Amino acid sequence: MDKRTFLSALLGAALFAAGAGVVVARDNLAVLPFTGGERGEGETIAELFSFNEELNAVFTPIPRTSISRAVGNEQRFQLSAGMTDPDTIAAIGRQLGAQYVVAGNITRLGSRNLLIISIMKIDELRQVSGDIQTYARIEEVQSLLPGMARNIIAASGVNAARIDKLAVVPVEMGGNINSHEADTLAQILSIYLIRSGKYAVYPRTATLAQVQAEYSTQLSGVTADENMVRIGRGGNPRFVLSVAARRLGSQNMFNAAIIDMESGAQIAGRSENYGALDEGIEAMGRLAGRLTGADLSGLIADMSGEAPGEADARARAEAAEAAARDRERAAARDRERAAARARAKSGGAAFGYGILNLALGLGSYIQGDFAGFGVAFLSYGAATGLIWYELVELSADDDFANVPGTIGIGIAGFAVLYGFIRPFVYQKSRALADVLDSIQVAAVPADRGRTAVRFSYTVRF
């Protein structure tokens, strides 16, 4: 057979195969039972995924009976929450002969019900993509599955060969953080990082120190066994995401750093604070955007169940609420200052300090008026000294008799008058003012046209 005849026969065979409809081999897809939920909800959702026509057009779903048997043999899966244990997911996938494995989690974050799915490519142990949806009632989940299936199909067609590889190690926790909540937020953060297109994500069960050791081992040319290097048949990622969940008082925070394993340098480090757990989805989206430099606002709105533009509107509303709280706090401070000034003007506090000044200027000292205290104290001291000199050192026959005593009595009178008047001049609220302000002084009419002074003290409950 000459070359032209051979090519013609080959072309004819190809055309015949095309006309006959050659079946193209499709990757096997295992949809594991979703963890969480109640009364078989996880298995029901997995079945619905397996029956999705769009998925069946792209993948060959593995029968549910085979999956149930494999999961039953893998006890660690019972304790796993979705993609929190990638080694277990990969072990089940290999046992089933699946190229892709979908794992999901039905969970709750604050007051929000979440459905989280992730898809792993088994030969690379890479988390291909993921999706998050919120719902009010479990019956709503069925309507969410087609959109999530389309996201899985789209993600499986992405070529990640030229994207930087990022290993994600388990979250570090501190400050009485709930481990389930921290793991859920870490899953959400990983999904945002994948969907940003900046990194190909490889979930890990090893610590940051172990990953560093594994990377160094690979660079040295030594082949580590599978128990040491958990990245499967692909190379170890050059970058690692280290995440710490912390709590400071009532404030929750997620601190994330991306480390270059080759240089050991931190190439990005960000922290995101949030109050209630309900804000966790949006907080992880903002954190991923800051780590990658990508605009994820549309994705955040989609994953949090908000309508387009609603995230921005909510952010503006939150900013307005924060500004209103600041204005209220400022108004409260102004009211307190006005109340303090009103107390000072009422005369009760000043009168109390004036009475206390009879004891060597004690009232001014407590009030914080050290100049007034000094004048009163020195005046009392001078008056005491002159009177003592008159009584002890001088006799009745002395030419200066009665002079020091007279001057001393005059200074004492000045000290009394000055000490009583000074608090009315020096207005500065102190803690004792609240007590002294309960003293009320008022002029009241008396018999025969006279005027009397009434003192009263009010006890507040």
C-alpha cells in the first residue's frame, strides 16, 4: 500500500468513526456523601449531584453503591468535614479509580446555613475548585445544585500548569477559637483563592514546618515516601499559605501569610477582622482579595447570596451605622461634659469643696486645684504661726502685744473666706463632685419677713 492509499484509508476510517459516533473516554467522578446535615441529607444531596445531566455529559459518575462501600471502609471520613482531610478524600478516590472527587459539607456559620463543595483532582492531589451557597431551608439546596455543577465543570477544564502552586496547611488556632468554625472559614478562604485564578491550591494535612522540610527534601534530590510527601505525583508547591485564627476580646481575626518556600520570604501577609460569624464569608473574600490583589467583590456577592451591588450597599450601610455610633458616642461625651458643667454651676459641689477647705485647703486638693490648696494651706500655716507667737512669745506688756495675733486672726479669716470662695472660681469636675453635688443650699422665707438658709442632701438610688 502506497503512502497516498494509506492516508486515504486513515481519513476514511476517521470519517467513519466520526459518523458512527465514537465514544470519547470521560474522567470518572466520585461524589462523596456530604458531611454534616441530618437524617441522610448528605447522601441525598450527593445523589442529586450524581444525577445532574450536565455532569453526566462531561464525567462518568461512579455508582453510589461503590462509593458507599469505599466510604464505609474509610473511618476517617466520618470525622472529616468536606475538604478538611484531603488525604482521606484522595485515598477514597484512588480506591474507586476516580480522576475527580467531589466532597461537600452542610454546616452553619453563625446564623447562616452553608453548603460548601470542593472538587479534587486525584492524580495531583489538587483542589480544582469549590463553591459556597447559603440557604434558609434545606429544601432550597436542590435548586442550588445545577449552578454548583456548572462551576465544577468549568473548573475541570482550567489548565493550572502555569499557575503558581500554593499549599494550604491546617489553620492554627488561638484565643478560644472554635475549631469547626476555623476549619470552615479556612475552606472558604481556599475556595476564594482558587477562584481568584492566582494560585493552584493543594490542601495539606501537614504543618508548615513539615511542608518546609518536605520541600527541602525534594530540592535535595532525595525521594521521600508517600507518608512524608503528601502532594501525590506532582511536585511540591513553591508557595505555602499559613493561616492563624485568633480572638482578641470580642473581635475575631484571620491572619494569613503566603511564604515562598524557595527563599523563605513572606511575599504577602494580611489580617482581616470580623465581629459576628455571619460576616465570615465576606471576610474571607476580602482577605483572599488582599492576598492576591484580585477584585473578588462580585464573587463575594455571589457566594454570600447577595444580589449584584448588594455587597457594596451593605458595606455603605455598615459604614453609615459605624459613623452613627461614633456620632452617638460623641454626643454622649458632650452630654456628660454639659452635665458636669451643670453640676459645677449648681453650687452644690463648689459648696462642698469650700467646706472641706476649712481643713487646711483639703477641698481644693481633692478638686485638683493645687494652687488654691497651696494658698489656703500656707495662709492657715501663717495664721497659726502668728497666733502661736502672740500667745507664747509675747507678754501683755510688750510693745507689740496683740499685733501678731491680730494679723494672724486676719490671715485666718482670709484663709476661711478664700477657701470657701475658691471652688466657685475654679471649676473642674472630679469624682467627688458627684457626691458633693447632692448637697443643696437654698434661701427660704422665714417668719416675720426674714430669710433662712436651708441645707439638704439627696441620696440617689
